[in-house]
Amino acid sequence: MTAPAFLSHRFPVVALGAALALAAPITVATAQTPAPAAPAAPAPGTPAKPPLDRHGMPEKLSGDKIKEVWFDGRPFTAVGTDGAAYRMVFTADGRSTRTPLAGKKPKPTAGFWRVIAEGYCSRWAGSNREKCFNVRPSEDGKETIVRFGQQIAAKWQRP
């Protein structure tokens, strides 16, 4: 049997076969992999990292949790993606106010809210349209991220 022309001038078939036959067997060294270390406990005063969902994002707060943490009548600051900041107050009776933090005479806007299984819905005066949001803690736990679908709508913080 003769080797094809492209092999015969550089790599004789016999030499190539012999080289493959004489190659040392491949051995793989296995080492014991140490068990992963337990995550370090956060420093005192550092917010705990929130649990993550299947997409690697912090889990959504339930409507009841939002009501408990945010809609208790205490004011908080909301900053939109455009940088506009508001003082927000959501009271237990389903009413809300939103007051801009910029401007000479900021005028509050009244509204209504209700919780749903995975978030809340709100409607503000001057609009007949209700919008629903999901709420997640930030990854560092220092603020809360409000999303309209997959887009960030605002970040909430207590003053």
C-alpha cells in the first residue's frame, strides 16, 4: 500500500504509525479537591446578602413583605433612572404621596396602591392607568430595586 501524495513526501505512513504506537500512554493525576470553604460571615452592621432566584438575581419581595417593610407610613426616598428623587409615603390604608425633592415649591402627588403576590401596583393622580412593579433588595442589601417588568424603575432607600 502506498501513502497518499500529500503524506508521502513529509510523513511516511510507517514512521507516522510507529510514532503513534510508541507514544507514551496519557496518565491523569488526580488530587483530592478540598471542600469549598463556608462563606465568611458578614461583618457586624453589614446587611446580609439577599437570597438569589434561579436567574442569579435577589429574590422578589412578596406583596405582604413590601407592605410590612415599605408601606408602613414612614417616608423613604425613591430615585428614578433619570436621577429624579422623590419623598414617598405609602400608608396602610392604600394611599400614597410622592413629593419631588428638587424644585422651589415641590407639589405632592396623591395616589393609591395595592399589593399583589409578587409586588405591588400603584396609580397616581392625573393618570387612570395602574402600573405594577416587582421589588427586590439590591445585591449588597443597602437599597431596594423597583422594576417595571425587566427594567429598573427606581431605587428605594430609607433616609
